[in-house]
Amino acid sequence: MKQKCALLSALVLVMVFVSLGAAFAAEKKIVVGFAQIGAESDWRVANTKSIQDACAAAGIELRFVDGQQKQENQIKALRDFITQGVDVIGFSPVVESGWDEVIEEINDAGIPLILSDRTTDIEGTDYYATWMGSNFIDEGEKAGNWLAGYLERQGRGKDEINIVELQGTVGSGPALDRKKGFENIIAKHSNLKITQSQTGDFTRDLGRTVMESFLKKGEKIDVLYAHNDDMALGAIQAIKEAGLKPGKDIIIVGVDAVKGAFEAIAAGEMNCTVECSPLLGPQFVDAVKKLVAGETLPKITYSVEYVYDETNAKEELPKRQY
Ligand code: GZL
């Protein structure tokens, strides 16, 4: 009899501990450290909001650092996350190179790493759990193909066309690959030439300043290809101040598909924007939860994206979230 009571009380004790453990596990908040690039563009602001909103909705504690477009700030934030022992680290690298050391420290600490939006030049894919974002070469090719088709439709398919290019942040994945993708297409059309190309660092102000310098050269400019809409919108100001009609005297192609680009296209001041979705928050939270649950994720997940111009921008504008 006594043995039965002892067994029963041991069983009850075990059940109490198990349920306490489960309750604790259920209670323990997931803590994520996210080292963001900065707030350089409407795209980035929307990207940050998407991640913050999704983490808040999921009850995830987000420790968010704005790197102000400086690599050293992001590296410091990543090291702080390691010291804090967060559950998962998220990160969008401002440039491709210079991350080897800190990434090794993250791997040595055994903290899963999610790469969001941008890429690094580190060999292989073992150093991160998953990458989510856009195919930047594809975006450059979409821009080039749209331009070639538009010129054809305008009866200018054989004209000598001078293109000026506003590049994104020097050394960043989107700047390198959007240039590469666009040039893949330009190479197929001998009448299309990039005559001037300079970085505008993805910002509106610099886009405007560099466009002013392009215009001051006095060379014929038929097209502006900007690696993001913010630089295109800044350049539109410079084109107007030079007494020219943006969207007419100079064809303008951007990337991101931010609201300002839709408004400019609807006003006839811009011609095309290639979508690059910043709304990665829900995908990011889904990946965090799966990693914490011990699941393995696909190494790459591309966003589904479209091209907008005067044929569809007006109708799409009211639906835009960023
Ligand atoms: C692209 C993203 C780029 C945007 C810019 O995924 O990294 O950075 O195109 C932003 O607007 O600054």
C-alpha cells in the first residue's frame, strides 16, 4: 500500500514539473535582434515598419538597431545581440563585404541568422539559416526590357539613346546586381548607351544633386535609370529646375514601386517602376518561429514582384501599402 502511495505522489510530482516546464516554455518570449541598414529611403522605412509590426503582432520581443547606413554600426549591433544571447538575429547588410569576422562570431555563438533583403559576399550558404528578398539582377533586367519595349512602342527602337544611371549605395547587393541586370539587356541593343553613371546612395537628395551634375554636362540625355525610386524622385526635381519635362523629355525608370513613384507616373512625370517589396515582416516572423521550433528553412525565398507603368499605375495606386 505504502509503495503505491509513494509511486502515486512521485507521479503527481513529475506531472507538476512537466506542466510547469511547459507553462514556462509557453511563456518564454522569443527575443530577436535586428540590425537594420538605416532609414535612407521610403522603401527602408516601409521595410522597418513591416518587421516591427509583424514582431509586435506575434508577441516577439524585437531589439531593433538603425545602422544609419554605416557598416560599423551594424557590426556593433550584431556583437551586442550576441552578448545579450538573443534567440535569433536578423540583418540586412548595407554592403556586401566586410562581415566575415562578425558572422563567424554569430555562428560560434550558435545563434540562427536570418539575412533579410540584402546579401554578403561570404562564400556558401552555411553561415545563415535563410535569406528572403528580391532578385536584384532580375529587377535590372525587367527595367532594361521595359525600356527597350517602350522605345519600340514609341517608334524609337532604332534611335541612338543616351542613358544616365543613378546607382545605389556603392558595394551594396542591389546596386551591383541592378546594374548587372540592366546591362545584360542593354548589351542586346547596340543603340542604347549608358553615357553617365554615378551613385546617389539610394537617397532623394543625392539623386537630385547628381542629376543636376549630369544635366550640367550639356550632353543629350534621353533616359534616366535609377536603382531606386527615391533617387528618381529627387532627379525629377532637378529635371524640372533645368526647364525640362520629366517623363517626356527624359524617360524615367526606377525600382522599388513606392507610392511616390506611382503618383509621379500618374502625373506623367515618370514612366516605369520595377517592384521590390519591402513587406518582409510576416515572412521574417514565420522564419523566426520555425527556427526557434528547430525547423530547417529553405536557403532562399524570393518575393513575387511586378512592373508598373502608365498602363497600370493609376489603378494600382490606391492598393499600395508603402
Ligand atoms: C532593395 C533595398 C534597397 C531599395 C532602396 O531590396 O535593399 O535599399 O531598393 C533601399 O530603396 O534603400
